[in-house]
Amino acid sequence: MEKSTISRAVIQRLPRYYRYLGELMSEGCQRISSGELSNRMHVTASQIRQDLNHFGGFGQQGYGYNVEYLYNEIGKILGLDTTHRVIIIGAGNLGTALANYPNFEKRGFLVTALFDVNPERIGQTVGDIPILPLDTLEDYLAEHPVHIATLAIPKTAAVGVAERLVACGVKAIWNFAHTDLTVPDDVVVENVHLSESLMRLSYNLSTQKKEKGTD
Amino acid sequence: MEKSTISRAVIQRLPRYYRYLGELMSEGCQRISSGELSNRMHVTASQIRQDLNHFGGFGQQGYGYNVEYLYNEIGKILGLDTTHRVIIIGAGNLGTALANYPNFEKRGFLVTALFDVNPERIGQTVGDIPILPLDTLEDYLAEHPVHIATLAIPKTAAVGVAERLVACGVKAIWNFAHTDLTVPDDVVVENVHLSESLMRLSYNLSTQKKEKGTD
DNA sequence: TAGATTGTTAATCGATTAACAATC
DNA sequence: TAGATTGTTAATCGATTAACAATC
């Protein structure tokens, strides 16, 4: 209930808190104050406390936060305490890279299948993960639970595949295609538009050069 | 000069305007009003006009915006009117995927070399692009202009390589490693933290489920 | 000219920061 | 208890939206 009121900006920051807390844990650090974390992360202590308090009081006055406890609590908030079954549509370079990514499994994201249209690729595997014909997507979804579908295909194909996924009841799409997807309200989409990221870098680089020139 | 005052939120949206204008062009559309674009993009017309006016008056009262002109102007703002020479550190799955990405060259991003430490990979090519030993990074940078360096290596290696890049005068880093980089003020970093993106999707999926349950 | 739509100012909204009382 | 640090309210800041005069 409280969750729907939490702003996008706060959610954007949560995984970064999670990453820093994980690092602190592996350094053997047991407690941390918002002030110390503020120094590490280069965000204000006030923002850290404000952000965390959206989800409840995880700290203790005069002490700070227990690193492991807070790490686990944020993990639960992010849904990392359950296993998500993931499929990847597109077994090209990007799809293969994502399937091979070892850290995902560590966080509870289990890739169970890739799908492709290329006859040479179909029947091969990536690690243990089979590459299945895209034709059989509906059959697969009818028989296997899938929580997240990853689109690593060109935008021309992405829109149609997204519709098929939604029709089969998939509720979360991780979209690497360079297009916006229109989906029902109960389906969530997270876009990774790499070319837009590169354009922002290009913009910042150009701007930086100009500043240097006029300083 | 005016550029340094433009907020991150505006820059974030520019590539998306660029993408929609490109689509309009390929549809043969010659002019568009902020109102029509608003309907397409699901942002307010007011925001579109406000955003564009940070860079100058591209429209005409009573007419709207010339699609091709605006597309080209935004391209210039994003620095897409010049060729950026790009290298990729790490010729694993992700680095290879990025090197193969055909759209980058279309936008003026030219990948000239990959670097790796794996002896099996060194000497191979990705398309026309050679895979060079990471040892020779400094030599390469001394002899070839490089505008953007892409880090597609584990975070343990990324911090050290970033320092070497900065020492050689590279001013822009596209960082896929799961770590924050500390760089001088005149170096720009664009982070692509895929695991954080996936965590946000997981959060939204969990939240969505809960809402559905209580509605 | 009249209609349409921008550029731009003013109003609103939301997010961040500061401050401090509560409390461990 | 005294010191430290949170949780939380209030103040500030910035971004978005609304409104409308300017103008094509």
C-alpha cells in the first residue's frame, strides 16, 4: 500500500544503496551512520535517511544502521529474496552476453531459456541454457513459469513479441530494443536504451570541451 | 556557456525527442506541433516547448516545428554531427555485442579497437575491428585519437583501467562495470549499471503484484 | 485577417536539504 | 548520563505545468 506512493527518484537510488551496503559487508563493516555513508556515496545524509524512512525505520538513534540488516531489508524491498525466472528473446551478441552474466543468478535471476529465429542458433546452448525457436514461445510460456522476459532483438521485432508476451501473461519486460512499448497497466517495462545513454555521454563530452575552451 | 546551466532532466529527455523525430522523418512527416508530439510521446506539450527553448527557438508560431530541422538541431546539440572514435575495453560477450552494434556507426560512433587480456581473444577481430592486448593500451592511445572509452570488464579491473585511460587524456568513459568511478572534473562518465536496472524492474514487479492483490 | 501555435512568464507541484526534537 | 545519530517536520530549491501575450 505505501509502496505505490514512493517516487521514481527514490527507487532509482535503492539499488545503489544496496551495492554500497554489499561492499561494506564484504569489508567486514557491521554498522554505518548516514553521515559516513553520505561521504562514501556522495549524496547527502539527509537524503539517505529520508529515502530509507519511506520503507520504515531501519536505524537506531545514536548508533546508525546495521549494515547486514539494512542490506537484507533493501534486498527484500527490491524483491531479491525470491527467485525470478527469466527468458531472453534474441540469442545474438547482447542476448548471449546477458545469459552469460554470472551476477544475475547470484541475485535470484535465473535465466531458463533463450529464443531466436536463426536456424543456426536454435538447438545450441549458452552454458546450460537452451536456445529455442521463437515459434515455440507460447508453448514454453504455457508450460513454464516466467517472471521476466528480456527483449534483446531489433525494435521492428520487439513490438510484436512484446504483444505475444503480454498475451501469455508475462508481467515484466526488460526492454533493450530502441523503442517504447505500449503495455497494459499491470505490466511493467524497464527500458535500457543504450544508444540514448551514449548520446548523453556525447552531449556531456561536447559541453565539457566548450567549457574548457571558454574558461 | 548556456549549456552548463541545463539540467540533467532535460538532457535525459533529448535523445528520446531525437528518436521520435527520426521516426517522424521516416514516416515522411515534415512538421509537427508540440501538441501532436505530446500525444505521441506521452509528455506534456508544455514540457516539450520548455525543453527545446533551453537551446533556442526552433519553432514558429502558428506552424509548429519543422521535423527535419529540429532533428538536425538536436543532433548537433547531442554532438552527433561529429565522428567520435570509440575503443572498447573487454572483448567478452558484452564488449563484442557493443562492437557489433550497427546503429552506433550510423550516429557517428566509430569503434576502432577492442582490448582484452585473454591470449585466445587477442589477435582476433570483431568485424573489421582488431582485438589488441590490454598491455598496449597506452601505446595505442599515444598514436590514435580516442574520444570515448567503453569499459566492458569486471569492476575489479575497471577502476585501474579507468585511471590509465584518464592518465592518457581520455575525456569520456562509458562504464558498464558495476562500480562508480572517480575521475577528474574534466572527464565525463556515463554509467550503465545493468544489474541496477534489473533490480528496479524486480521492485516494480513486486509492487505491481501487491497492488493487484489488494485492489 | 483569423487561427494556430510558439516562446515565455507565473503558478504549482514535488523533491531535496536543513534543522532539531526524540531516543538509543 | 552524555554523546551520537536517527526519524521527521519545516524550509528551500528546482522542475513541471498552466496560462497567455507575441507572432507567424
